[in-house]
Amino acid sequence: MTRPSLPADSAPRDFEIARADGDLLFDAEGGAYLDLLSGGGTVLLGHCRPAIVDALRTQADTLWNTGAVPVDVRAEASAALERFLPGALRPAVFYSTGMEAAEFALRLARQVTGRRAAVGFDHAMHGKSQATAALGWPNELATLTDFHRLPYLPETTEGDVLERLRATLAAHEVAAVFFEPLLGSFGGHCPSRAFGQSLGELCAEGGALLVVDEILTGFHRCGPAFLHADLGVAPDVLLVGKAMGNGFPVAAVAADRRYPLPPAALPGSTFAGNPLAAAVVATTLTEMEALDLPALVARVEAAVRAGLAGVGEDGAVLRGRGALWILELPDAERVARIMEHLLRERVVASPTARFLRLMPPATIGDEHLARACRVIAQACRATAPVR
């Protein structure tokens, strides 16, 4: 299929997206926008990939939901997921959202350890329920007992983080420590391999399960299949989602084979592992295996590093890996002005406070990626303070 070209005219101030194809979004009038948001990081293989669309259509004509009653397509999805996992982990349960997956991980850890407390780190994003929000970001509605949120990068050092964690684990009351390998909703900060190894050792010594959240970073979004491997981390529980549904709502929990999945941990829910999601997962992961995703993501990384190499001179800091990048600006007002510039040039990205996230699909065209980097660099230069 020939890729549509981007028009030269400016985008309208207000627009709504009516359809999408590959790395492009289209409004109702047919205007094309280059997509660096990719459905909040979910559409790693591009919008409306034919094989995935066909699988969803076929499943929609066959079976939508059976609740807890087993279906063969769910087993296919589980087998496809297991092919991506480290040998010590097995798929435990599918859910519709990452937040649900994190909630189940907490229940599982409490059942396995017999403890109540949980630890998270500042600026992580595990969800927006009371429990998951309490693990990662300040929220007056999410103040709960038994939850400890420790200072983290960049406000403190890796050594200080580890010492605070050691002290928190010393009481032997912590069931789970939640860890996001790269702060995808804050500043793209990623710790060292030495930190990752020490983190795992501390959790093992303290008898707490290490829950690694790769809902955004997983399935080669940051290069390796899972980023925790590069950090020397061996999860007791792994949270995955986003890219494995290529935009369809689905998430999953994988757990160490040593741990049982007790009914008291309340696995499953009404839509958990429904046939529609399972069909999409099985096909998406099969498509991933057929592609050379590490090479595609490395190509994206090289282009972003080269195209945005000069933004530091304009007061922006670039962090990230693979196909997940965060530009840190001095304030939210600067981000808003950059976004105005991008939208005029029909480029869509993800602004949050003083950060701008860039999450292109791994399948983005070379010309489109180069153009996106040029537009972003121009926006940074145009909004930079006068020197």
C-alpha cells in the first residue's frame, strides 16, 4: 500500500481524528497528521495493521465473551505471550488495563508473602486507582495505609534510593516493591544496571516480591523485549500491556513459576482475557515475531538521536531509548507553545506538564520520522528564550 503524504497546509486549531493508517491520523476532512503519540504508546506496529484487523474481525464474527469459561483463543494468546517471557516467568492472567494488572499483582504478592505493605517510587505510573496512584505519584485522593512511596530519580541519588528501600524493608512487612524501569510519564530517567541488581537483591533479602512494570516499555518499545533484562533485574512479577494489543485494550500479569495463583488473590474479571482481546494478542505477538523489531526500534533511536541532537542548545533535555523519548522543558507553558507549533505542522505528540513524550510506532516511515524530528527541533528553537 502506498503511504499517504502529509499536506503542506497548517492544521486547524480544533480537530478530531476519524481514522488512522500506519503512522498517520486523519481528520474528518481527510487531513493527515503524523502520529508520535501512537495511542499512548500502544500502537507499536502502526494503526490498522491488516493481519491484526483481520483477526479481530474474524473473532468478532465468532465469539465475544464467555467470562471465566475457557476458550481456545485465550490459550493461544497465553502461549504467544510465554514465547516472549524469561524462562522463570509464566503468564498468570489477562486483564483489560495495566491498572487492573497492577492491582492483581498487589493481591498476589499479599497472598504469597502474607504481608500487607507495598513500596513504590516517586514519578512512576502504575495506574490511577487509589492503590496504583499511591505507589507512584502525589494524589490527595490516594492516601492509603500500608503504602510507601520513596523518593527517586532525579531528586535523589541511586544510593539514597537503595538505602531508603533497605530501611523500609527491614521491618519485614512489605509484600511487594513496584518498579518502572524507565519513567515514561515523567522525565525518561532510567537507573544503572548496578542499581537494578541491588534492587533485586534487597527485595530477596527482605522477603518482598519485585513487581516490574513494563506495560509501556515492553515488547521492544525501548529496544530489548523487556528493559529489565538490560538492568540486571529478575522480576518476581512482570506487568505487560499496551503494545501487545497494538491499541486494543489488554494487559497481563506474568509471575515466577514458584508462586501459586490462589483464588483468594481474585484473578480474573468480567472482561479478563476475553476472546476479542485474546485474538488480537495472539496475532500481534505473532506479527512482532515476524518483524525484526529490535532493528526497527534501533532505526528509530538513531534517527531521534541524530535529528534532536541540538535541542539541548534550546533549553530542552532529551532522554529515552528505542521508540520512547521524553523531552524535558523548563515549564508547562513552553511545552504548550511547542505543541502549538507541532500541531500547526500536523505532528501529534504527548504533552504532560513540562514533558513532551515522543512514542512513534516502530514501523514509522523513514521520511516521516525525519520530518517529525525536523519539526520538533524547529519548535524547540522557535520557542527558546532569546539569548
